[in-house]
Amino acid sequence: MKRLFFAVLLLFSCGAHASPEGLWRVIGDKSGVPEALVRISVHDGVYEGKIVKVFPRPGIDPDALCESCPGELKNRPVAGLTILTGMRQEGDEYKGGEILDPDSGETYHCSMNLSGEGSRLLLRGYVLIPLFGRTETWIREAP
């Protein structure tokens, strides 16, 4: 009976901590290498993500400016940009948000799902419908 109680307690405690809040290592879907660290936070039920560090790679300056970004974001440092906005939890998924690609300056619809007991975030950016998009895997660095 004690084992069952602790198993149930563990299950609920793991589920309670399965949140996208925290620090994530962005693995590029095209490059397959770590590209940045993004901190996801929640305010009034809405999740947002800000780039806190850009990793140097061939052809990428970690101090790069967002030259292709629209409006007030144009020519701002990529490190420090809020790239994920408007995400809300719907059951086990997070939907309704947008993600900014600082390389192209384009903004896409976005959805995300936690996997691997909360250690991986599958983030899908798309145009119109999720079928027309790309998925990146983000690896949790810290809660």
C-alpha cells in the first residue's frame, strides 16, 4: 500500500512540474546543433520566451543584431529578444502563440508540447496550419 501511495504521489508531483517554464537549449531543426538559450516564463496564464544567449557557430555572431526583424525589433540584439508570445495551455498542449525567427524576421503561428517527462519541448512554427511548418526540439537546461 505504501508503494502505491508513493507511486501516485510521484506521478502527481512529476505532472505538476511538467511546465514549459524554465531555461531551454534550442537545437536548430536544420543545423542540428545548439543555437541559443531561451527562458520561458508565464504571466497571467500566457507563456513567453526570451533569448538569453546565442551560441557562436560558423557564420553566426553571438552579438548579432536582428537586421530582418520588423518594426521596433529591427536592429536590436538577438540576445534579449522576446521571440515566443501568446502561448496558452490547452490540456496537454500549448497553443495560440507566435514565434519570431530572428534569422528571417518572419513571425509564425506556434504550438508546443512537452515530452520526455518535461525534459524536451517540441515547438512547431507554421503558416496557416501546422501541416505547413517545422518542428524544433528544445532541451531543458534548468527549471
